[in-house]
Amino acid sequence: MMNKKLSPEDAFYENLTLGLIKTLSTVPRVCNVSLERRQPLTACQVVNWEQRHCVYLPEDMKKFYLSTDGFVLNWSYQYAPNDIRRVGHIYFPHLLQVTLLRENIETTHSSSGVAHPPAVTSGGTELSGAGSSSAANLPPLTMPSASSGTGKDKWGNATPTITAKSKIFEINNINEMAKVCMLYESTSSNNPKFYLLELNTLSWQFLAETFSEYLRMSIAHLGLPYWELCFSSFGLPSWTEQLFLLLAPHLLEEHELRRGRVLNPACEHPYNIIDPNIFRGKPKSVAKAAASTSKQSNK
């Protein structure tokens, strides 16, 4: 029996998720796999976001949002015949939901000239996510100073240098335990890096060099709950670790180097690369439908 030919839009999301939906549908006990599709942003909407925050989006992230304004992928796991629970979750927010985590970052110095951790004020910005409190109620970010000589995370990666010119955007909230952040060390930079901010210690763990790498990591981890905490200093909750052991035990192997997430993996895994060129406009049929809707609303 011949395979049904994918529509242009289906093919786009198939490429975007590296075939994850099809893969999950073959895993025993995994069910209810769903993908929330979204309309692409216009170039004007992306520029408006950049002007509002006085930064440039990295090129791969810009192409992503010009293709689809984020997406949500969910799947459930059948623990027992009558016990099905939604556990898998990959979430990329609408661009308008990518907001500043902190504003007005100021580095304070003592009278002796020794650098202290940066003091952070809220600037009226609230943290997004359920149950989050205002930034004014949180203690200052404790960053290793240049003189301390301890600017490394658990994995030996350099922690970011926070200055008055830095900008930190929240991408995802991990159960109020940590936040995935996109961090510009300077507003003149257009190559932000992605970090995990641990809320209990307000310390940083490096996640990814680029948006494309972070997207690929979320897919490689199958959207397993709290997968980002694999790279935290405190690790996964025990129930989540059990799911990893059931569905993807290789992701917990201690001998597997963290930096095995190289951008050019071995040739036997060619499917595990995200090409930013797939971030392109939606198929013409979708674009025409969006344009028609826009014309009707303007009448």
C-alpha cells in the first residue's frame, strides 16, 4: 500500500519536528499525540518585537517565527488500561510571549572596589507562567564575579556575564523549579545563548549555543517532562526519571558526554540535524487563507 502524500503544511511540520510525531505513534503505550499549528508572523510583527526590546533576533529564530508563531506538541502515556495521563510536552511560545525576565540589571560595587553579585530590580515586569510571583519579590541574581574565578556551571561551561547592557528573555517555565532563558550579554549582539536559570539557587546552567540547537534538544528528548532538568545541578524528579528509563534510557547514561549534542553528529544519525532552511513561509494555500481572512476583517 502506497504511503499517503503529505500536504505542504504537513510536510513542513514533519520536517520541523524531525519526524517526532510519526516516531511517537509507534512507541508502545504512547497515545493522543497532538500538534497545535499556528499561523506564521509577518516580517513587520517580528521587527516590532525587535524594536520594542532593542535587540535583534538570531537569524534561525527569526526564520522560525516567520514560518510558525511557535507550536505546542503533546502526548499521553498509558500507565494502565484506565489510566492515561498527558506527560509529553514541547512548548515554543508565541513571540509576543517571549518577554523580559528582568529589567534594569545593575552591578553594584562595595567601597573597597570588590565586585558583588549584580542587583536586579523588576522595572515593573512580572514573570510569566502559572503561580509565578513578581520579580520584585525575588532576591538578586547571584552571578560569579570576575574576581571570584568560579564562572563555570556543573558541566564546565562558562556562566554568562551579566552587565547593565544584558537582556534576559524567558522562553519556558519548568514547573517553577527553573526557567529556560535566552540571554543577550549585550544588546549589540545578535547571537544570544540559551541557559537554564535554577530558581532555588538563582544559578545558571548552559543549555544551547543557538535557537536551532535548543529546538533540536527538545525533540531529541521526545518532549519528556522537565527534560531540561537533565542539565540542572539537582537533576530530574524521580517520577520523570522513571519515564526516561522506560522510553529513552540512553539519555540518562552517565558515560554519554553532555557535549555529545554536537551540531554535526555522526553520519549514522543524519536525521538528528535541524536545517534552519526549513524555517520558511507556510504553503501558499495557508498564506492565501490568512490573507483572505485579513481582507474580510478589514471590510
